[in-house]
Amino acid sequence: MDVRFWQGKLSVTADYYVKKTLGLLVAAPIPGIVGNNAPTVNGGNVQNSGLEMAFNWRDRVGELRYSVGTNFSYNQNEVTAINNAEGVLIGAGFSTYGTVSRAAVGFPIGYFWGLQTDGLFQNAGEVENYVNAEGDLIQPNAAPGDIRFVDLNNDGMISDADRTIIGNPTPDWTFGFNASAEWRQFDVSVFLQGALGHQLFNGTRRHDLTSSNMPVRFLDRWTGEGTSNDIPRIVASDPNGNFSSISDFYVEDGDFLRVKDVQLGYNLPQSLRQTLGLTQARFYIAVQNLFTFTDYNGFDPEIGARSALDIGIDRGIYPQARSWRFGANIVF
């Protein structure tokens, strides 16, 4: 749908879509004894459905001309078929810790798959009371300050059988905002973008390399009862698997709003251009990635994807730099 109102001052565009991808191309899971790269096969079907909308207003008030626009899209992603006996496609891995993502029918593609956590053990009593029906410790290697993992299948132990969906790397919402104005010789433009409703896997540090530096937020780690219920104690051996286990400890909110581009320009007056023998002369200053508002602790919330099954996994991807530009457009 495309409509215009008030002599074209307001324009509205709306699209509802259902996109079905049949025969998704993926690398086939093969045993290591094959000794060669995995072939590409048709692994399954995926459906994306949603709504895209854009609004734009253009007007003039005296010598001021301006334009304001916004666009947003809502998308739901779902795997509708998997072409193997298991009904699962194994996704990407992280470091030496194993598989991070997978695809299964009824779930978003490339969802994060791991253990759920339930805070930290604050004292020895909490460790000793976390037992199965036989009275055995569910986490026998745990100590105060370690992560408490959830025994989802209630079999009295923590294993891969307790892994579940712990995050969706595909945003529900993506949006943008742009505004521009011209007044006499001056002009200005602003562009913002963002995404909502998704998670990121923060794998920016190799925890198996114990000699490497920790992020500064680890200064707030558990050091005694009540000091933290989020960041576990730090020990070189990691007997409880706090860091070597794929869990929602690594999964963070990926929502962000970024001031992507701001530009301010000035056009020389016509009288001065004629004196200098110029047809056009505009000078400008611009900045990209001016600010990013996010709760994500990694370098950059715009992670992107390596493949359909490797989405939103941050392995220390180099962040987008803030850059300043100064320029001139001159026509003789």
C-alpha cells in the first residue's frame, strides 16, 4: 500500500509479507573421518513473515524546508522443515566449548542452544542442598561463587540433555529515523537506526586462555556471599564449567539505537559564488556512528551473520568506528 495525503506532504508505505525459503543451503554434518569439507545440501525450509512500514512528512515554513521520516519492520522467523532424520541442524561453535546455535522445526533459525542458569551459589549450604532424588549433588564440582545450572529434565544431573533455547539472534523489530532541513545557506541531516527484540552471544573473550585479560565488568565478580549473583568467581581451573559450558551466562540483550550519520552543510551565497567564478560551493562536516545506546557489553551490537546458522555470535568482531569527515563540493 502506497498513499499520499495533503498534496503529497505525508506519504505512507506499508507492506505485509510472507516469504518462504525452500531448500535452505547449509553445510551437511559429516563425521571427521571423511577427511574433506562438508558438501552443501538443501537442509530445510524457513518462513519469514511480517510488516514493513514507512512514514515521511515534507513541508515548508517560510524559508525553512524540512523532511522527517521513519521506517520500521516487524519480522517473525520460523523453521518449517528439516531434511534429516534428527529434525535438527547443528549450527556454529564457539572457541573450544562446543555448539552455540542450531535450527529445529518451530523455532527461529540459528537460535542459541545451551544451559539455563539460576544465579550463583552464595554459600556451601546452597551447594549441598542442590541434590537429586537420591540425595546426590547435582553439581558435584560446584563451590560458593559458581553458577547454578538448571536441571531441566529432572534427571538429577547437568548434561547436554538439559540444553534448551536460550536466545534468538534475529530481531523482532528493526527501525530507522531520518530528518533533514534547509534554511537559507544552511542544511542539516540526521539518520538513526536500531533493532529490538533479539539477543547476542557475547564470546568476545576466550575463557579457555586463562592468561588473557578480563573485561572490566569482571571486577564486580563474586568474591563472597552476596557480592554478586551474575558474574561467578574467577579460578584458573574452572571446575564447575562456569565459562566452558554454553549457557545463558553468555547471552545478552542485543537492543540498540545508533546515531548513524549527522551532517551539517553551508552553501556560499550566490553573490560570493559569482565573484569567485563558481557555479556551486558547499562545505560540510559530518560524523558517522556518533553515539550508540545499548546495554550490550561487547564492542558493537551490530554483529551480523556468517551464515544462516551463525547469527549474532560475537567473537570479538571489530567495532564500527566513529569517523569525522570534512569536505567541500565545488563546481566551476
